[in-house]
Amino acid sequence: MSDEFTSHGAALDDEGLAAALDLAKVSAAQLWAVLAVETSGNGFYPDRRPKILYERHVFSRLTQQKFDAQHSDLSSTPPRQLWCNGAASI
């Protein structure tokens, strides 16, 4: 399996926005507020790869801290720096 991203992600159009709002049962303002915070204003990188926020403290909690000691770069508590597709963010 290749790690190369091959999709052609498209921007959310009016129809897609309406469908997302209906599915999430939220207002447009609420959806855009979450998108602005969680994606720094854009859900895709320039090459159209989706931004994915990795939260090591959530992984730690879900695995009962099993990996915290030997893999603190992937699993730790309390929350530390977050990683989004290899780029650090706070």
C-alpha cells in the first residue's frame, strides 16, 4: 500500500454544506466555528490531503495509558502538543 495521497478532495459546495448541516443538526455558524478551530480555517493541505488532528491524550485514555511510558510521542497524559499530519500545533 502506497502512502501517496491520490484523491481529489473538493471544497464544500452549497449542496454539500446543506447536507452536512442536516446530518450534524447544527447551524452554519456552529459548523464553521468548529471548522475554523479544528482545521485552522481549511480542512485540506494544498495537495488536497485532509488535515487529521491526532490527540495523544485521547489515545492514552482509550488505551488505558498502556503506551505512555515507552511511546510518549504517541501516547501521553495530560494533553501536550497536538500533531496534524506531521505538523505540530497547540
